[in-house]
Amino acid sequence: MYLTNEEIDISKTSSKVLKWRMPSVCQTDESSTFLWKVIFLLEASGDKTEISYGYILWLRYFNFFKPANLKNNQGFQLVLSKEKYWLFLRDGLISLTHEHKKFALTLIQLSIQSLATNLSLPIIKWDCARETEYVESWKRFCTLYEILGIDAAMNQVQAASNDLLNVFAPDSDIPVPFSLTILSVGFKASMDRIKSFALNLTFSLPKESLSLFKNDFKFISHVFLPFTMKSFHFTVFKSMDGNYSCQFGEKITEFISNCVESLSNSLDITKLVSLIFDVISENRLTFGIARIYIVWGVLNGLQKKGNLVLESSILPSLLPLFETMAEGNISKTTLQTIHLRILLHLDPASVNLRSYLHALVYFIQNNGFSLYAENEEFFLDYFNANFGKNEFVELLTNNTHILSPEEFIVISSYLLSKKTDVSMITPSLLSHPKNHEVLIQMAVCGLDLLPIWKNPLIISCIERFVEEMAIGSKKFDISIYSDCQALFRNSFLFSSQFWESMPLNSLFSEVSNSLINVDNMEEAYYLIAQFKFITVCFGKCIYNETFAISFDSLKLLLNNALQKVPRGSDTRFYKAKDELISLILQNITSLFKISVFDENFKNGVLNLANDVISMSEYHSHLSNVRMIAEFLDSSDQGKILTVGEASSIVSSLRLIWDDLVKDRLVLNQRDLHQAFIRLVLHKKLLVFSINQKDLAESLLTILEQVIENSSSRKGLLPCMFKAVSDYQVSEEENFEKTLWLARLLVKGVFVFQSELNIFQLDCTIAQKFDKFLNISGESLYTTVYGDPEVSYRANIFAVAASLKAETFSSEIWKFIFENDSMFHLIRPKKRTGHEEQWKRIQLLSLLTSTHGVLKPSELLPYMKNHLLPRLFKEASPLCRAYIEWLLCLTIIRMPAFKEDVFGTLKEGFEAQQPLVVVSFERISMLISMQLPKEEETKFLTQFVADVIIPTSSSNRALNRHFSSSMACLIYDQIVSREIDFPPLMKNSLKKIHEIAHKAEGYGSYRSGDAILWDITKDCNLVSITGGLLLKVCDRVIDAIYQADYENYLTEKQKSILRLPIGHDEKELWIACDRKEQVKLESFYADADNENEKSSLLQTKSGAWSTVMELDENVRAAAQIKRSPLIVVSSLVDKAPNLGGICRLCDCLGAGWMAVDDLTVKNNSEFKSVAVTADRWMPLIEVKIQDIIDFMRLKKKEGYTLIGLEQTDKSVELNGDLKFPEKSLILLGKEKEGIPGDLLAELDMCVIIKQVGIVRSMNIQTATAVIVHAYSSQHC
């Protein structure tokens, strides 16, 4: 009773009293039984303090009886035989409380030593005949647990990796529930490196060990999954072929798959999968990508099993997943497709057809028919294999009235796939209480139901209810009017006479008047649905002779609809109005087909487009954009716009864009953004902008803002530059007059898109989906976003490579060099910054692609005044390669420029400046390769004699290495091209070549600087946009590959290219994909090799041989004999350093440690380094301002005051220095050391001898050295 008292002092005192009352408490079997009841009640309480007291009482029991005596205690052996005894110990090992873990580890040691009975429990096995083997296994387990969970040190953990794996071997003597505690504490460790190690250890478990999890699935569901679902794990890598991968995600998938595959019993599989699904359901709002990889692992495991292994009990866990969402359409499509496919692994013996259909329909109700339609073939096969056709027929005919529309459609689709006569389905369909809804959903679902649409009875039924809709019948559900558009896609359902007879005029008049007069939202929703029906019919009836709906009537409706509805009456008011305006604008757009585009009509449309923006949102903006685009396409084909028309359109564009930017370009409005971009780049506007500077500036401003918002948004830039490419193809002559587009190209190539994992994970998931799940044939990424982001860069360079006239190219060069404050090509802000280097490479690539079009008179100043001087300052070897290429191309076009280049290089070459030597030699070789054979021979002979051989013996390593590499290349060129070279010089090159090839590791560290290329043949798109860099350096290059140009350029764009596309010269690439480092071997040590099986493991506390002391402060006060040493660390202000000093002072037996503020003990950084040393190490508070008084006081007590400081009178710490027993050591500040006023109080200063380059130790290290020196003399 007192032990569980809420007053801490009372409960603590009663715990201490029990230490002395154990003889009376345990004197009888009855009292011992009562004691165990108390212990188990305390452990089951859930209160940390009570659990601690339970463990303490437990340990007192062992301390009283001793393990050797308990072996003969039948009552205790009976307690050991209870599963909850071991469960409480297991729970202690996985506790978040450090003290509980230490208690549990000690109790396991004592319990194992006390065991004298055979056990066969799910949580533990024990065979007395193998006691010695079991004890050794448990000793090693306790040691492994200690180095990972109690006093973790990464070097010990790594050294024990194979022993840790052996714990999980199928023949391990340690039960799975206990072996998993090692992983659990690893995942809950405070050190990230320990967590990562535990994760890699889990991934490294062989497949044969994973079946052991069936004894304790909670590790996967409660420890492993919550940890792995954190977003920071999921990093993306881009391979050389342009594909994306997430290695961590793949590991999760493989691990979960192997766990499922390793289980042989369907009940175990169902239990594991259910637990996984429950975790995902509980974390449905967490990172969607993590959930995808986990359920993908489940699906892969089920597919590997081959059999239908899931029991029907899985459904309560699976069905909630059908409701879950994910970030973006790619993630949602992938996630729900996997969920749907898992239904295919349900054991039909455990579920009837109706229950199975109920699960399938639940998926459809939450996700629509589209995913089911794509995967229907799998379900048809499943139905054929596991259910009879008659079951479906019986279900359809006998249960028509209780079948949901979705069930009816799924059943009908299956029966039609079995060639069932449609006449068997028609009666049930027509008699269904929701037959209209069923028909609408049949039209929407995307399943092959063609026989139904051809049935005369169905056609007649559809015509009848469409006719009723056309007269404004109110008996239909609102969804019938809203979704009717899909029904009209089946054109053969309705004849031309049907549309001619449709009374659309009267319906429009009735609905319009109602929309103007309606005063409540409930009625308004229904009227809007009816107007949606009118809009669907509008295009079909527009050519009727009686058609009388005019532009003015639609404009009147737009201005007056819903005016009488109170604005605050419904939160969906503005959304409903947005939809209505959108429908009206769609109808106005349809009127273009029959309208005369006179001035009045055009002005009316453009004014309306402008006026409606202030009341528009997403849908109405989209319809407005499409209306303006159709206006441009329809009005006066072949004629340019008037100034007034163009001004009005651009005004509308600015207003729409301002509204979009205000909402920060909502991600799920991508179709609006792309339609808007295409409108801004409409060829009529672009042609008109050639001579209209203000219009051009307005369009450019909008497009520049689009680019600014594209760094973390997909789909915008590909749409923009595809439109630019289309304009160039269709209006090639006008394109090169639209000079402001040159600025757009530069801005586009300069934008650096996000490299955040979340931005690239969509690509990874989409590619994986296409490879394993996609059966539609169309890329998921393309379906959601359009062309990939790389396509916009491909289009920009294709446009640049198609330029024929110099004016446009000149505008590109001029814009880049005159705006260096924006682009930083010549004066970078960060010379070595990754992002800036990438941007400079793109700009230089653009310059290279347009170099050949520029006039020599314009080109020369740029090369001479900007790029040539930049060569000596450019820190990036990648950028230097492009500059050298441009210089060489200029020399080829203007040979006189060679004197400028080599004249500039001469001084630096003679001074043997490494960068100048490299550029001089490479430019010389690149140009020589373009010379006729005779001239090349002459040049190389002189070049080798005057440059290569002398520089190969340079005292500068880089020059020597580079020139030797160049000599090898020259020799290869002489041999391959059969150049007539002086024998003596050729033999010298041959010797250099042979020596280089014999060098150890030749080819492993290939010198990228020494690689040459053909400056004219490599003038192709692939080489210009990264292919060159793949040949000259081994870094990861963001290149555009041949396949990118082939896939994303139109055939017309390819036909007008000035530069060829080129091809991937993979055989010449020296860059390669990054390979993941193997951090942990996934194997078991050979049982015959004792050295591998049981390596020596360091353990600090002696977990197996030491019984834990129970009373607080006993260890510090009684067991540890401390020295009189006082360490004053009040000047140290960093918590981690203080934590380390506290820990080492305790380890080395210092008497006291002084700190400036005792509350530092509560600092998390202090505690993480000190571990638990602050509980045992005596600490006192000595404020900085009180240090002098404190030292004077100790001086009076006989202490010698010693400072750890470098002074001119400091004594070197060596074997001759003897510390007085009563020593006080003062530590200085981390940077400044000990202040002068404190130095004056000291008796002596000690200096630690240092012989390295760095002449200052970390304060922790220095303290450790001097305190250890003292302890070696006095402890």
C-alpha cells in the first residue's frame, strides 16, 4: 500500500524499508506468492514509478534468495513457467525509460541463472539438458543488448554486427520476442547513427530468418513501420539513363515482401498483412510515398506466394485503405491500384461472391470506376477461376432490387465478357429502382458495355428519360443531370432527328429565369445541374433551325444569375457560381461556330472576357481562357489582330494571371495554368507582338513570372516551351522576328528546378508504376503532368539549334552578357556553388548552340572581352570545357583570333600556372585535330617537342600529370591515324604510354582534363547539353540524352534543326552511376569458425557478472572511492563539452566537478553526452564571478591550484610531473582560455605537449588527459 502511495517520499522510503523486511516477506510460500502478485500488479500498472518499484522489489527477491538457491525452489520455478513473467522482462527491455532497461537486463541475467525447469512458451524456450549452451547464448545476448541499448557506442555496435545477425539465425537459442528487443532499442536510440544501424541490420536479415517474426508481429507494426514511414528516409537518385530510383523505398518493399513470402500459413500471412494495414490506416495522413512502398511490399509478397492466401478477416483492415488519400494524383493512383490488386489475393474459400463484390464496390465508390476499368481483366480472370457464371446470373436476377448501381455494373460487365446475351441483363436493368443512375454510371465507368448500348429497349429507355430531362423534369436526382455528358458520348444512341426535335430553347428559358429568380442554394444546385445538361446539349442543337439562344441571352444570365441568393447562406455558394459562369462561357464559346465575327460581336466577347474575371474562380477562369483561345482561332482566319483587340486580350491575361498568382498557383489547377500559358503564347498574339513593344513586354512579364513560379511546380515549363517550339515550326520567319522570345529562352534555360526529394519522388513512383502496374500503355507521369520536365530544356535547345538568322541569336548573346548582374556568368556570386555551376553550364550550352549563327563581327568582342578572360577565373572544370570549346570554334571561324588566345595564355604558360597549362595544351590539341593531316603532323611534332615533353617533367604535379596524360593521347592518335612522326620523338611518347599503362590503378582514376573531343563533330544537341561532360568528367551530370530529344521533339521541329540531335556515346562516358555502399554484410558466420561466430565484444558495465545496485546514490556514495581532485569547469559554457567532462570525471574517480549553473544537468545536449554520469558524479555550482573566492577557500584547505593553460611558465605534462593529492584543476574557456585575473591566483599551469599541425585540443580531450594523469597517481 505504501509502495504505491502518491507521495514520492513515502513510496521511496517504503521501497528502502522493504530491503530489510525481505526475510519476513519471503518466509513462507504464501507470502512469496503474494509478493509475486504485487510485483506483477506493479508491472501491469502502466505507471513508470510503480513499474520501477516492481522491478526493485523483483531484484530484492533475487538478492535475498540468490540464483543458486532458487534453482531448487519449486514455487519460484512455477513462477518462471508463467508467460507473463517473461513478458514483463521483455517489456522492460523495450521501455523508453533507461532505468527500466537496466533493471530488466539484470533480472534476465538472474532469471537465466535461476532456471532449472524445461520451458516451451511462445516467448521463451529452455532445455535443461543444454543449459551450458543456453547460458552462453544469453550471456552474448545481454552483452549485445547493452552495447546497443544501454551504453551505445557506434564502434562497438559495428564490431558486433555479425553477432547481432546470429541472434536472428533460425537456430538461435534466443527467442524472437527477446532478439527483437535489440532492434527495438536501436530504433528508439537517441543517436541517429544507431537508428540507421538498426535499420540496416533489419534490412540485412536473411529471408529464412524473417519467418521468425510470426512469433511477434508487433515489432513490424509498432516499431519498424512507424520509424520507416518518416519522409526524411526517402531520397531520390537519378541514374545515367535518366531514370529515378529511391533505394530506401526499394529496401522497404523488399523487406515487407520477404516477410510475407517467408510465412507458410495463410492465417499468419493474414495476421501480418492486417497489422500492416492497420498501421497504415492509423497513419493515413502521413507521408504517402512511404505508404506506397509498404503496401507494394505486401503486394509483391502475395504475388510471390502465388496462391490466394488472404483470409476474409483481412477485409476490415483493407477496406479503410480504399478511403485514404495521398499527395498528388500519381501517388493516389499508385496507392489505390495496389490496394485494388490486393483483392485479387483473397482466398475465395473464405468469402462468398456477394461479400467479395461488396469489397470491390466499396473501392469503386471511393475511387471511381477508372482504376477498376484499367484492371478489370485481372478480376475477370479471378471471377472465372473462383466463381461460376451461374452465381453471377443468380445474383443479378434474384437480387436486382438490392444491388447497388456499382454492383449491377460489375456483374453486367462480367456476364458480357462471358458472351452472355444482353437480353438476360436488360430486364433486370430496366426494373432496377435506380435504372437511370445505373445507365449514367455505365456511360461513365469506361467498361466495355457496347451490347447494352445497342439494345433497342435500352436506347428507347434512354431517349425517354433524356426527353424528360429536356422538358425540365424534376424527378431525376441531381447526379443524373450532372453526369449525363458521358451518356452523350455514345453518338449512335441519338439520331440527328432526336437533336433537331429537342426543345432546348424552352428549357434554357425556363432554367435561366429560375436561376435569375432563385433565392436559396438547394434549388440553385439543382438548376445548375440542369444548366449543365443544357450545356451538354448546346453543341448538338446549335445548328437547328429553331435554335434561338443568343449571346445576349447568355450574357444576361451571366450578369443576373444567383443575385437573389444570400452570399453567406451556404459555404459552397462561390463554388456553385464559379461552375455556373464556367458553363455559360462554354456555351458562348460554342456560339462561335455560328456567329458572324463583326466588330460588335468581337467587342462584346472581349469585353465580357474582361468583365467576368472579377467574379471568376478556377472553372470560370479555365472556360474564359479557352473562350479567348477559341476566339483567336475562329476570328478572321489569316488576319492579324487590331490594336484594340490585342490590348483587350492582354489586359484580360494580366488580370487572370494576377488572380492565379494571388492564390499561388493551386497545384490541382494545372489544366488551367497550362491552358493559360498556351493562350499567352498563341501565335496570333506572338505575331502581333513583333511590332508592338508594349504588348511584347506585357507577355514577357507574364511568362517570366510563370518561370519564377516553376522551380517547384511540374508541367508549366514543358507546356511553355512546347508552345514556343510549335510557334517556331509554324511561323519560322516570324519567329526570328519575335526577338523578345530570345529573353524568354535565356530565362527558361537559367531556371534551376527544385532538387528536393518530394519534387522528384513523383518521377520515381510513376516509373515504378509504369513498369509493374500500368497496363494502359500510357505513362502515368504523362497522364498527370504532361511531358517530363526535361522536355522543356530539350525544346529550348532545339529551338536554339534551329535558328537560321543572326538577329535572334545576337539577341540571346546580348541579353546574357549585358545582364551579368542577373545571370552571373562572368562574375559568379559563389564560384563553387552547385546551383550556380549548373546555371552557368546551361548558359554556356545555349551560347554553344547559337555560336555558329552569330556574325564574326559580333562574336569576336564577346569572346575577346568576356569569355577569354573568364577562362582564367572559372573555378569549375565543367564550365572551362565549354569556354575552351567556344574559343576553339571561334578560332576555326576566325583564324586570326588564335593570336589573341595564345598571346593571352603565353604569360601564364611560361610561368607554369596549372590552369593555364591545361587550357593551353587542350585548346592546342582541339584545334590541331581540325587541321589537314600534313599540317597536323607538323603541328604535333613541334607541340610535343616544345610543350608536352618539357612540361611532363615540370616540378608542378598537376602540369606533369596532365602533360603525361596528353602524351598518351597524342601517341594513341599518332598510331590510329598513322601520322608520320619523327622516330625518336615517337619512341619517347611510346615509353611514356607504356609506363602510364603499367602504373597501378591505371584507368581507375582517369584524368577528365586530358580527354579530348571533336569540336566540330560534337556540335550536336546531345553533346552540347551534357554529352561532352559525360566524356570528360566522372561527376553526376544533368544531361539531356538522345532519347529525350527523340521522344519530346516533334517531327516538324526535328526537320528544321540546324544542328543534328547526335547520339549517346556511352562507350566514351567516364561518368557512372553512384552505387550504394554496403554497410552491413547479410550473412551468418560459419559455425565452424569460432573467430567469426563469437568475436570479442567490449562491454563497459559487465551486464552478466554484475548485479545492479538498487538504492539511489549508493554507487556514488558507497561503492566508488573518489579522489580529493576538484575539476572547476565553470568557464566552459557549451553543454556537450560539460557533459563529456562530467562523464570522464566520473569514470576517472574525480571528487568534485564545479559548473557555473547546475541546471545544465537538465540540458538535452548535456544528458546525451553525459549519459547517466550526472546521477553519480558530485556536482557543485561555482559562478564565474565566485571562482576566485572558491579557489582561495580551497587554498586554505591545503589544495594546490593548477590551471590547464599555455603560458611562458607552464609545466609540461609528462611522467616527471607529480600531482599533489589535494589538487584543484581549473579549466579555461573553449577559445579564450583562462582569464588573466584567474591566472594570478594559480600555483602552477600545466601544458600538454602537442607535436601536430593543429595546436589546440578540444576542452574535453585536454581535461581527459590531465585528469587521467592525476588518477594514475592517486586512484
